Amino acid sequence: MSCELRNLRLRAAIASTMALAGAVAAAQAAPAATQSPARNGELSIAVTGGASWSDNVGRTPSDEESGTIGRAGVELGYQHQSRRIDTSVDLNAGYDYYFDDIFDNDVVGGVDATLNLGIVPERFLWFFQENFGQITSDPFAASTPDNRENVNYFTTGPDLLFNFGSATTARLSGRYSDAQYEVADTDGQQYGGALSLARRLSGTATLSLNVEGTRFEFDDQALNTDYDRYLGYLRYEVQGARTGLAVDAGYTTLDIDGETSGGLLGRVTLSRRISPASTLDFSIGQQFSDAGDLFRDGQNTGGVSLDSASIVGTGDPFESRTASIGYNFNRNRTGFGFDASYGKETYETSSEFDRTLTTYGAYYTRQLSRAVDIRIFAQLEHEKFETTDFDDDELHAGAYLNWALGRTLALRLQYERFDRDSFDAGTDYTENQASLFLIWSPLNRS
């Protein structure tokens, strides 16, 4: 697919998100809102322009060529919650211009936008979610502009809520999803429904029984097989002053071409505020999943990135086993944190994609003065494909310095180091990037 079409799709996704934000703003202006949007709404925006110099712009193992990349981008975040509207928008998009013509100029990034519209508040809701971004086309090769593709994942559907007394609620949901891949032949639709019966045990704890069913249908039947996924589980949730805990326990099945696979479903997420300045997050889980879910979950938990996500673009479902832990500290002028995650994917038929992905990350920030702050970061990703005996390690580390030129304008000087070491020496590379950006944040009036 051409770069023009890729850029057109991203512009369409951005336009849809802006239209969604506009619709939300119009709805907020209506007199039916029970809370003031000024108190509830939170909007942030930053516009960036500048350039990066690379000593290996093509990310080749030998005969490296230096090059300059002009970059312009926009980041937008918005959240609002009221009786009728619950919405969030995370947009991060950029345009890369290659002065040396080694790659085509391209639009990168994406959006993660959700809207829960209370048609009849607390009774009849309608849900929308739009996710757009990029993944690596060839999971065995290095991430370059020639090895990425756009993914668009849209979901919508109704929710009906029924109250039985003051402590018991039933929710009936229907969902339709459309997944589109720029390169991979895994375009398709999903049709699903869910039923939940929840009982509030106390002011902070809830127990619920949940059943879900989803039908996956693909446009290309020659390369993909339609299948059904079913889940049944109990969920216990508690939200205290310092601790949040959610536990799912149940069973899940896949029905593919008349053959059924089953397994335990278990998910645990824990968030603990250790002190006013520090938090600890932990999660572990086992379930059946697919590429679309993995892409969406990555944007939901890690935010929208300009980088391509490390996801295998296949229509084959897989058993997913995950674990993660993260710690963050932020007080006065200093912040630091670390995280580690582990994921194992076992595919139903495409065993050549069976893999484990382990990631380690850390950062340190310091406010040197009212006008100057720094950030140092590093991330190491280890990927191993089990059946093909292929593994690779990718390091991304760097630092940047922000210098506030005024209340809305800042200058950023940035250095990044990329280092890939893999079983296939033809995909190895090292790259050093130095960048200078001007950042305009029109809403920053502090």
C-alpha cells in the first residue's frame, strides 16, 4: 500500500478523533450535564517541530549512511467524565521528512479514543473506541520505515444496565469491531456479546459473574480461518484509599473449524500507593488473545507511541501468558522508576510465531531549575521465537534536556542510542541520533 494511502488513513483517523472531541464539546455545552465541564474536563496539547541527525539512518549492519530527518508532530490528550459522557482521547502523530531520500516521507503515530455516551444515563449507553497506529510487518527484521504497517481497530456497541435493588446490577453488552491491516491479510470483523451480574459487597468491593462470546470473521478466507471465543469468569474488585485490586478467575475456549481448545482464564492487577510519592503496579494473567487485542491493550496501558509496536500481524489466535511489575517515585524535583514485563504467545496453528517477549525499562528525571529539566531513560527488549530458534535483543537508551523559553515555548536537546543484536546478523545495527526540537504548549500557563 502506498505512503499516500497510509497517510490518508492516519489523517482520517485523526479527523475522526477531532470530530469525536468536537461532538463531546457540543454535548458538554448542553444544559443536561450535571457537572461542570470546566471542573471535569482536562485538555493538553503540544506541537513539536525540529530535526534529527542519524549516523545510520537506514539501520543497516554495515556501510552505514548518515542522514537528517525533519520532524513535526502534535500530541493531544483529553479526558472528561459526567453523567452522560465518559471519554478519553490520546493522540500522538508526527510527519517525518527524509532530506536524503533514503525512505519515503511518512506520517507516523496514531490515536486511542473512547467515548461512552449515556443515551439514557445509567440505563442505556453506547460505546465507541478507535485505535490507530503501526506494527512491524516482519517480526524477524529490524524496525524501519520499510518494515511497518498501519493498523486500524474500531469498536462500537450498546450497553443495557438493569438494577435489582441498591446492590445488584446486570449489564448486557453487544459489540461490533472492524480490524484493518495495511499489509497483513488479516482484515476482518468481530461480533460479540457479554452478560455481567455484579453484586456490591461493600462501599469498596464488588463481585461479578461474567460470560462473553465473540465471533471472528476474516475477509480472506483462504489464508485465515474463522473462529469463536468464549469466556466465563468471576471477578472480584476492591478499591481502597491506597490499594486497587482486580482478580478474574474462570475458563475460556476457542472453537476453530470444529475443533475446540480450552484453558484456564486468570488475571490479577494490583496497584498500591506505597507513600504519597511512590506507587507500585503489578499484573499477571493467562487467556486466549489475538493481534488486535494485543495492539489495543498496548495503547491503553502504554500510551500511543510514534514507534511501531512489536506485534505479529496474524489472524491466528494464541494463548497469552503475561506478567509485569512497575515502580514510580515522584517528589519535589526528582522522579525515577522501573518496569519489567514478560509475555509468552503460543499460537493455535502458526507455531512458527510462538515467542516470548521480555522487556526491562528505567528512567530518571530531575528539575534542575524553574526553566531546565532532564530525563534519562533506557529500555531493553529480548524476543525469542521458540520453534525457529530465533532471538534478538534491542536496546533503546537516551537522554534529553528541556529548556523553557517562556510559559508556552520550550527547546529540547535529545540524544538516543539504538542497538540490535539478533540471530540474523543481516538485521543487526547500531544507530546514534541527535535531535533538536521546539515545543509549543499553548495551554501551559503555569
